[in-house]
Amino acid sequence: MEFQKNGKTEAADMGKGDSPVRRWEDLDINILVMILLYLDIFQLTSVIPQVCRAWRLACCDPLLWITLDLSVLQSNFIRLQVKPYVYVDSPSEEKLTGLLNNCLNLSRGNIQTLIFHPNLYVNDNQLTTAAERCPRLKRLVMPSWDKIKKRTMCRAIHIWNDLESLTMPSIKNPARVIEEIGRSCQKFVALKIMEPCDMLFASSLASFLPNLEVLSVRCTVLSKPALAIILEKLKKLKVLNISHCAITEDSPLEPMRILTKLDKSILEKASRLDEFLTCMSDSCIMCQRTLNDRGFLRWYRYEEDLWKVDEVKSLAV
């Protein structure tokens, strides 16, 4: 059998006799797409589309772009004490811009799940581009918010009116973003937050996301009053994950007084849920890490990709 590529013939000894010359671009596109599913994002966007027109067309198949997972990409950055509070070097920003543009060109608006690493610093222009060119997005795992203005995030959410699930890293005063989700995303049902949950945050959830069904606040500080609001006010909540949380009597703004177990009133409120996931064990390494890091888990200290874990399967990455 012989395959022809770029005018040159590559021969394979198939035994006796010669078979007709076949070209790589004649390979059945469905078979090619199945092969491309095994390639990483860099191979898929930089190497394969250059082979021939047929292979570039295969790279645009919607099956390849249901999920765009950029969690393999992190920024080279330095934290600052003044605005913008983080400096990201130019090669990191240029690499992200190039990769993102290549992916968005090939995906043709078919991306439904977009995953960023929490140490990837996306800027306003990059997020706006992603929002405008992923209008069918259903799930978003956010990067760091440090270089994104809230108004930019709100504009992106306004575009993503099919959004159903969000993983949210630490953000100051998140009420505006929560309100925009409630206003623009009528199908929104699942939220994971990676920051302390106080009464203000819980009240925002109750006010703007009354239809929330799945909530994870694992590995952070959760005040008992906030937990009570979540259980009382989110009437449609079915699944709540508070595993490895430091449950406090008061607001996390005050000195922490950690509960060693949940009292009867909380357990009674949680009894209506389909799943109430908890872990408050002295022998649990994740519980110990939450306490040691005072509710702001420093994921970079621990196992690679540990941040992707969640006891709720639909929120794991």
C-alpha cells in the first residue's frame, strides 16, 4: 500500500503485488476524528491542521470541541502588593492568546465546557473573546480573577445565557457576579466556590440563585449562620458538599472557633437533601490542610491537579 503526501510517495510493503496510491487526505473523516480525540490540545491546534485541507476540516469536528480543557496551562507570574496585584510575563500572555485563538477558530462556536487552571491569569480581552466565541457554553471552570474586571465578567455571563455550572475561585464581593448569573442564566443549577462562605455570600445565593440544585464549598471556611441560610433559603437544593470545611460559629472575618461536629439543628435542616456530603475528621489530611491554610487552601503546595477533585462527580474536573 502506498500513501501520497505533498506530492511524495510513502510506500509500505504489503506483500506481493502493488496497490493503488492512496493519499492521507482520503482517510475516512470519521476514523480521523476518532484518532484526533487522543491528541493533546497543542497537537490538535498547531500540527494536525497544517497537514492538508481535509485534516484541518476534521479538526473542526464538533465532537472534538465539546470541552476545551486549558487546565494544562499556567501563567508565569509574580504577586505584587499594589495594583494590578499580579504581574504576568509577556510570553505567558502571548502563549495563552495564541492557543485560545487557535482553539476558538477550530471549534466554530461548539464549545460547551471551558476549563481554566486556577493559576492561569486571563485578562479582560481574552475572557471577552472566549465569551463571544463560545456562545453555547454550559459549564465554566474559572481561572484566577485577578486580571479580570467584574464588569467584564458580568458581560461574559450575560452572553452565556445557557450556563448551567460554574466553578468560582476567590473573588472579593461576589454579589454582583452572582446577581448577573441569576439574571442572565435561567438554566443555572450548579455552583462550586473555592473561597470562604460567609453570611453575605450565602444571602446572595439565596437572593439571586433560588433555583440552585448543587452546591460545593469544600475545603474552605464556612460559617454556621451561612450554612443555615443555605439550608433554609435554597429550597430547590438537592446536593450540598461541605467536606473538609472549617465550620465556624461566627463570620470568618472574626477569630475562628471551629466546630468539631454539626449540631442537631443543622442536621435536621439538611435531612431534606438528596446528598449532604461532610467530613470533619481529625485524621483526614484534607481537613488538616484546610485548617492549616485557614480556609484559603494553597493548592500549589499539594499534589498536582488536587484542585480538580470534588466529592460531587458533576463538579469534578
